[in-house]
Amino acid sequence: MSFTMHGIPVSGGIAIGHAHLVSHARLEVAHYLVPQHQVAEESARFEAALATVRAEFEELRAQIPADAPQEFEAFLNLHMMILNDATLSKTPRQIIETEQCNAEWALKVQMDVLLDQFDQIEDGYLHERKADVIQVVERLMKTLLGQPGYLPAPVRDDEQSLILVAHDLSPADVIQFKQHQFASFITDLGGTTSHTAIVARSLNIPSIVALHHARQLIHEDELLIVDGTQGVIIVDPDAQALTEYRLRQHQRELERQKLRRLRDTRATTLDQVEVELHANIELPDDVEQVKENGATGIGLFRTEFLFLNRDSLPDEDEQFEAYRKVVRDMDGLPVTIRTYDLGADKQINGVAPVTTNPALGLRAIRLSLTEPQMFLAQLRALLRASHYGKLKILIPMLMSVPEIIQALHLIAQARQSLEDKYIPYDRNVEVGGMIEIPAAALALNTFIKKLDFLSIGTNDLIQYTLAIDRTDDTVSHLYDPLHPAVLNLIAHVIKTCNKAAKPIALCGEMAGDVQFTRMLLGLGLRQFSMHPACLLEVKQQVLRSNLREVAPLAGKMLRADDPDKLRALLARLNSL
């Protein structure tokens, strides 16, 4: 039966493909009673699932290449041990028999018991093994539900036609999909500027979040149409809808091909004002996409993604190799690398504690200053990489002068440690700070005096100014870049920096949203940093803009306080 769902669009375009359901063992588990005469059959169903998963593990072990790291086999052996342990292979069967419940529920009940036991273990290594228990249970659960595999999705010949359907995806989950080529992904939860949405846009695939019940209503391998521009999903579409959306898909591809002609064109306004268009990246391999879209530099390298999806932290040498690769691959163009912005929704094992409100807790520079050895390792790696190109260091979430002083002191300490060992680095490497807290925007003069450049992070600046959790879809409609308070803070930062001749960039999601390009130009912004996929559209808007016409209307927007009037002025600005 065909039906339509609506959510929040986070990455534009149209995708047509088959659903691949991503399950998590702690979600989506039904509970129902089994008649007494069917208990033995239910128990047998559980045993069959055990046998299937054992066979899958054995097959995987047989396929391990001879030159593969030893960890591969050790990983499989550990999962086999967990699977065969009586607490997982026998206890659920006993629960089925005593409580007359379905196998999935019995498995979930026993998993919760095991995880509670793991949470009480003080040993760090053993504590973290609960993740392995969850993975084994997930594989068992999907087998019981008749769904093959588990996160990440298996590589298939038709991978480009798969649409990932999940209740929620963390940034760590999403970053795994960079090695795949899925057509789209859709989730029940999420917000427009959540980190998950940001990574989705970097993948340049249509994506929708905040669908609420998609994971429950959509079945494995069901045909879907995803309209990432309008936030619409059509499940099991009819022939007419398929024809229409395939035509739209083709038209969009033609438009993208036309935009590619602008790749080597300089971003200059009609009145000959040059604008720098830089790119945001998450991983070193993203540089290829940066070059394909003609960026004149990297304005934001989010290094925290190097720390995710792993049990141990990357050491100094591993980080150095990653940073050096990016700097070298950019062939002399500027590369701004942000120190890790961990915490909030980007947690790593054994470092950041869980807090009531992670966005307001120990994250970014606050975490770095409480973990000086970890921070120093990154700073040394950054400085070493600066020897191979034009590298700049960017400090996130600065709030006060003492934080700047402490960060600069640690950078000086890292410099001295390299000099003591005669390791080369760029002694003129610039250090900048992100303006993403209202306090920093309002105390800007002190930041200007102590830092070489500044960059506005609008995602967090809007979140903190409006007191709106940008990952929460229940308040996402209140997240408004055009709020007068937000506009005036952004304008204040740009104007103050321009007056002091201090380089200022904007690297939040607003930079890549073409509807705000002319407004930001009118406010005096001359350096944008965005997802590579957005760059050519923004360049096209720059090429069509005349600052003498744009600036007066942007000024009027700062003086307006009525939301309807603001949007009318924006529409007028974009119609010039």
C-alpha cells in the first residue's frame, strides 16, 4: 500500500531505491504472550536463530584473508564466545518457557540484565565489552526478525540504490557510511543542524530526519522515493509517481552538470569584489570532493571524526599523518584545522563523562584543557604538519580570555617540545578562535587582540542564543537563523572584525545555504566555508550579486524585528 511521510529535509535531492532497515537491539522489540502449546516452537525458533548466527560467524572467519590483522579473528572469536555463553544461549530459552513470551522479548530482557552487570564493572576494558554484547544481540535479533545483517550495512552490488532507514544515527554511525555509496538515509529523530545532518550533507545524498515512525512503518527492501528538498517520502510509489520523480531526478542532475562549469571560475561579485569560498571536511579523504568543487581552501577540518568509531585514541603520529595528508593534497592552499570538538553528541570511550546537558557541559576547548596530554598530542601533530603547507589552527567554543591564554600556553609548550627535538614546523602558524557562544561575540574586542583570525560557528551560536537544542526535532521549528538577535550578533562580529582588519570567516550551515548568501555579503562577509557539495551553488549566487544593491537591504534587515518583514526583505534581496 502506498503512503506518504513528512519530515525535516537536511540534504537536498531525490533518491529512489529500496529500504535497508538499521536495527538496534534496544529498540523496536515487541512483547507478546505465546500460547502454551506453541512455547516449544518458540524455543526452537530461538535455537534456529542461534545456529544461523553461529554459521554466519564461521563463514566470516573462513573469509578472513591471510594477511589480515590478527584483531579480525580475535574480534570474531570474542563474538563467538559471547554467543555460546550460557547467559545468552540458554537463559533466554528459559525465559521463553517460564514467561511464555516471544523470543525477541526474552532476548531483550536477558540483554538488559547483562548490560546492567557490565555497567557495574570498574575495569575499563571489561566495561567497554558491553558494546560487543549489544552487537551480538543485534545480530541475533535481526535473524529472529528475518532481517539479514546489522549496522553497518553489508556491501552489495546495488548499494547505490539502498536507502538506509533508522530510528536514529549518531555522527559515529553516519561517518561509517562514507565508505559506502548509499542513495539516501532517513531517520525518526534528528534536527536540521544536528551533527548527523551535517555529515549527511557532506555525503551529498538526499536525507530526511524527524520522521518519527519511519522505522516502524517501512519494511525491508520496500521501494521508496526520498525528496530531500521537500522532506517527503513516498513508500511503495505507483508508476505515475515513479515516472515524475525520475524526471525530477534527471533535471536536477542536468542542473548539477551546468554548475560544474563554474568550478574554475573565481568567486567575484558583479562589482568586482572577490569572495573566498572554502570547504568543510570531516576526514582526509574528503579533500577529493573539495577539489572537485573548486574550493580555494579548507576553512574547517573537523578533527573529532578521527577520534570516533574506535576503542583507542589516535596517537600523535597517526594524527600527524592525517593532517599532513590534507595539507599536502591541498597543494599550498590554506587549510584551517579545528582542534577536536568532542563531547555533546560526539563522545569517545573513556574521556567525556555523560552529563545532563552535554551541549552545555564538558566539550570542545573545555575538554581539551582538562585533558592537556591528549590536547598536546594533537597540537604537536598539527604543528608538525604545518611544515608541509599553509596550516592554521582553530580553537572551538572559546568563551573567555583565560581559555585563550591557556590554549596559547599549551601551543607554546607544544612548539618548545618540537624545538627541543629539532623537529621542523611553521613558526608563523596562525591561531584562531571560533565565535559560537554569545559571550564571545559580545566580548569580541578581547578575542581580536589575542588571536590571528576568527570564524563564526553559526550552528552553535544560534543554538546558544535561542536556547534551542539543535538535535531535538520537537523544537526544530524554533531554530531560526533570521531571529533579530542572531542577525545582530553575526553582523556585530563581521563589522567589528572588518573594522579591526582581523580576518573573519563563517563556517556554520548558514554559509552553505544559498538563501543567506547575499544577506551575508551585504553584512560584509568575504570568506565562507561550507560543505563542498554546496560550494558551486553559493558561487553562482556570488557571481550574480551586486554589493551596491545588496548592502542597503541587508542593513534594513538588521533594523527589522518582525519575522514576516524579515523574510519579505530576504525574498526581495534574493530576487535582485
